[in-house]
Amino acid sequence: MQKNDTLYSEITDDIAEHVNEIVAGKYQQAALGTIDENGYPMVTKVIPMFHSEKIYLLLSDLSEHTKNLAKNNNSSIYFAEKEIHKIRSNNPRLTLQGTLKRMVLSKEDPKFQKLLKHYNKIEPGAKMWAMFVDFNFYVFYKKRQLFVEGFGKAFEAKYEETNTS
């Protein structure tokens, strides 16, 4: 395992596979971090969906986190795996940093309907409330990934942002 110029190890193939499993749904809780109008972090529970190699969130435009995103789309998504270790700080967790951008899709758009079909599999009932006018899909563009497997086991990767959806 090679060390980069930080405190973190480079991500190995095994770690990359583990991270992909987490993002694909093997987590206990997930949270979205945004920056409010006063520059303070705001963290709220979310249900991310990994589909076609991208992370999507279905959010209400009336919520505080989407109002924060409208002013500053820098954000973070935190995934906590099931806590299996007695020392709770040794449990695996993943933090992604990047930008979260609202997709401009009508409710009738085939792309919206396809995303909704997949989202409803992980969040039953979404097919009803997603049709409310204030709900939209947001896509996450990853810039940095930090996976902490346990004590002394932290792995980092950085990415170029791509804004294609």
C-alpha cells in the first residue's frame, strides 16, 4: 500500500470495491452536508441512489438543504456502515465531497420517470411524493472521497469534476 502526500493511503482495488458497495446501498445511514447562508454546515438525512455510475438524490426544493444548494452547491454526502465494532469510532464510513446540482426535468420526461422507477426500489412511496411540484432529482459530482475503514485505516482519492449528466 503506497502512501500519498497526506495522512491517507491510496485506494486499492479491494477498497474501491468496498466503497462501491457502500454507495450502491450497503450503508445504515446517509447524510447530506450543505453550507447555509451564514457559512455554517447543515447536515440532514438523505437516501442516495446509485444508478448508471452516478449518485442521485430526490429532494424537495422547499427544504433548507436545497435552498443552501441554490446559493452554494458545494456539498458532502456521508455514508455510515452498520456499527459492528465495540469501539464505535472504528466502524467504517465514507465521505464524498463535491457538488450537487438540480436536474431540470419535467415529471413526464422519460429520464425523470426512469430515475423515479429506480429510486422507488430503494425508497418505497417515492413514486407518489416525487410527483409533487417541489421534488426534483439532484446529481452529485464527486471531487474527493475519504473512506475510513477503522483506526489508522483511511483512504483518499481526488477526482476531476465532470458536469455532464
